[in-house]
Amino acid sequence: MGTTKFDEVAAQLAARVREGRYATTQKLPSEYDLAKEFGVSRLTVRKAIDALVQRQVLVKDPGKGTYVMSGHDPAKVESGRLGLQGFTEAAKAYGQTSRTEVLHYGPLPDPSATVREKLELDRRLDPTVVSLTRRRFWGDDPMTLEQIVICAEYVRDALASDFAGSLFALLSQRVDIAYSHQEIEAILVDAEMSRLLKVPVGDPLLRVASVTYTADAKPIFYDTSYYRADKYTFKSTLTRFGRA
């Protein structure tokens, strides 16, 4: 699917926020002025702004205008802003390129008690699992280290090279992904994480353990991922503009 005009306008507006041309709480030019500047219709500008409102980069105050959301840190990626997304999908939504390095892929013959519990292996007809370790890059920066255990029935015959793209896209060919439960804790970077993520030993790191499910609550994979705290944030902002 090609990039649309409103995607291009949204990317340019997001870049202006990221670069500080539009500062926090600043009111944006009118849709008319932006349409004239970008050489597009007002509808295209409106769709671009709506996309950035969904991403919580901008906020609309009806009758007053559109503003850069207070507290938005353009240097950090915000997880969950557009719902349940994979890393590749999130990068695209932010107008960034992503790259994946597969460090390990293969059978996991003796899963831990935690894995057995999280994936409910004792209740499955096929209790076999595979382990996958990947390093994810956001642009040129290593952002995340993922340690994933997947129920083998969903990746039968897959090769290591198949996991160099979107895991969600690959799994969606065989199973409908519905939701994910996650637990987040802050830890400190050790020597191995320092080497892999290019951050100093002792810096903060976010460890996120999650289980992703089908709609009928059947576990698909268990993921323990490590995110650079200087690049990633987990939070949600609820807005109520326009409600009675």
C-alpha cells in the first residue's frame, strides 16, 4: 500500500513537532493555511491532523484550534498510542524505518515453569514451543531486545529469515491476534544489554513481559522485551474534548 497525501502531511507535521518548530502547547496554523502551504485540500489536512490526534501528538479543542499536546516527548516512542501494534507497525505510524536482526530461532525443548504457565502448555493438544530472540532497530538506533516464546503450531515450517519483518503480520496469516496483557518494570542495564542496545551500564531499562492472545483467550506467544528508557515510554492519555 502506497503512502497517501495525508500520510505525507502527517509525517511533515510530526517532524515539525519532533524538531521543535511547533513547541509544546503551541497552536498550529489553521487548516486553510496548512492546506495552502502543502498544496493539498483542507480535507487532506484534516485527516492528517486527526491521525496525529490519535497518536496523541496533537489535541483538538473545538472552536479554538489544534495544539501540540502538553507532555509529548518527540524523542520517545509511546507504546499503545494506536492500540495493539507490532514494532514494525509502530515505526510506520511514526514515519520511521525499522529493521530487525534475528539473533536466535529454534525449538525450546525444556520450557520454564513460567513459560508453561503463561502459554498454558499443559492444556494444549500441541505443547511444543519455539524461542525467538530479535534486536529491533528504529532508524539506525538499536531500540529493543525481544525474547519470545511462540506456540509452535502458529509458526510451523517458518525459517529464521521469516522473522526479520513484522511478527504480527507473519502470525496473522495463521491466527487472529486479539489482545495482549503486559507487565512493565524498570531495571538497570547490565553489561550484555549495554552491548546489544548501545547504552551505558547502570542506565534505566524497561522490561516488558506480555502474553498475546486470540479472541477466545488462547495464548499465542509470551514475550519478554527490553526497551531503552531514553527512547521509549509506556503511558496513555485520555481526552474528553467535544463530549457533553
